[in-house]
Amino acid sequence: MNPVVIYTDGACKGNPGPGGWGVLLRSGATEKELYGGELGTTNNRMELTAVIQGLAALKRPCQVTLYLDSQYVLKGITEWLAGWKAKGWKTAGKTPVKNAELWQRLDALAHQGGHVIDWQWVRGHAGDPGNERADALANMGVEVALGHRKPPL
């Protein structure tokens, strides 16, 4: 399996407000940067979207080390997801899971794509170069959402 390192981050100017997501992928000497954004979104949606976009960019099963600074996404994918699925996408309090459509997409990419994923939390805004670049890309995504920057090709 091809080893790949992915850094992801989301950003939101207001919560809700215009938001962006950013992804830095590394495989050997190759790097790829992805970003995009939406109006009227939330930080949690952008954090989820970043991870989804990062995994969706992989063309074949990979050995992935995925760095993210979102406890929401990390705990959701590693702790809460199985319970949500077992309860028909309801929380322990019997309310609908927020962002269920994004969680379902992430679940499919993470568990049906053939990848082996090592989920790694990294403290945001603490000087980690990969996280700092993903943060910058997420902020570029906000600029795309606002129409101040063209989306990447």
C-alpha cells in the first residue's frame, strides 16, 4: 500500500458564516494541495469536508496517516460513529445526528475505500507545519466562498 500523509483543516468566519476547508496530501516527494469553501456553513461542517475531500482524492487504497485538529471529527469517526449507526443516526439523546450526510460520506470513504487510516490529532495553531499549511488552505477556501479568490483547478 502506498503511504500517504494527509493534513486537514476547516475554517469559518462566523459560526455559521462563510467557511473553507483545506487539505495537504504528501506521498513521497509529491505534494498536492486542495481547498474550497461554502457560504452559510459551520466550522464542524468544514472540518468534516476537509477530511472527506482528502480521502476522496486518493485513487487507490493507501496506508494513510491523517492529521487533524478537530476533536469533533476525531471522536466522531473513532468513538461515536458506530453508536450513531446502530441507533439509526440518532444521538444517545435520541436526537438526529448533526451533519449526518457528511458523516455517512466520511464513513464510506474511511471504511469502504480499502484504506488503512491512522487518525492523529494535532493541536491547531501550535506551529506544526502541515497543520499550519492546511489552515492557510482552509482560509483560502473562505476567500473562494466569498468570491475573492478563484477555486483551484
